[in-house]
Amino acid sequence: MRTGDPGTSRGFTYLALLWWVAISGVMLAALGTQWKLEATRQREAELVFRGGQIQAALAAYQANTPAGQPNLPLTLTELLDDERQGPAKRHLRRAWADPVTSRPWGLLRTQDGRIRGVYSESARSPLTAPEGVQAYREWLFDVAEIALPPADAASSAGPAAQPSPSGPLSASPGAGQGPLSTAK
């Protein structure tokens, strides 16, 4: 005793399966967008952490400069083992890559080629950034260059050169000058 046409029930099952696949696809697309946004947030937080660590290491390198020595490094690896005086000092735990691009940082250099800061070379727009920063490459992590006295004057003035009153970390990331004019 059959009560229905088997073709009708198969059609209903097929239609229900199509709806389930369509709804699952929309939900997975929304979930993928959320995952991408969260990954961008995490990379940005890592950018702030790593950039801040390098900025603090550059300030520490400046503050621990012996008389007659350059107060900024030529490479970031000099921040790992500063052998300018006595036992080596570690101003930076490791030479991190740029978390946004996974490549080396863009370097802000002084007139004589020393590193005074870093920046990401990405042209993408950040989710949250300091005022005036429209792209990651405009987000600077730099220190103010401290002018050193001559070697003979520095020996009579005391130990290492001291940071400026505003502090080397006062140069906020993205402080208005772009890296393209000062980089490399």
C-alpha cells in the first residue's frame, strides 16, 4: 500500500539539501570575513608591539652610548648584541620581521645612514592607527636623534649621552613625516 509518489519525496529532499548548502555557504563566507578581520587585528597589534620594542631598543642604544661612539646603529642586529663597551648588552630580544608584510622592516635613516626608526612597507590601510596615518607605511616607530658632544668633551661631561627632555619615545608613530622621503 503505497500512499505517495516516490519522485515527489526525492524532489523535496533535493530542494532541502540545496537550501542547506546555500545557507551554509553564506554563513561560511561571513565567518571567513570575521576570521580575516581578526587576523588583521592581530597583525596590527603585533605591529604596535614589535615597532614599540624596536623603538625602545633604539632609545636604549642611544642612552647607553659611550663617549666617541655613534648613538644609533647601522643595522637592527646591532641592537641584539651591543658590544660598544664592556660585556654585550641586548637592547632587543630578537630581530623581528614586519608582521604586516612578513618581510624586513622599512628603515628610517639619518643623514649618515644610521637607523633612527622602522616602518611597515605595506600600502594597506590600518584598522586603528594614530591620527593622520592613512597607510601602514606612514606609521613610524622612530626616536629623535640626539646630537653627541665631541669625544673629548663627552669624557669630561660624564658617562653616556642622555635622552632629550621630551624623551626619545616622544616621537609618536605617524608623526607626520612619511618614510618615503627619509627611508633608505
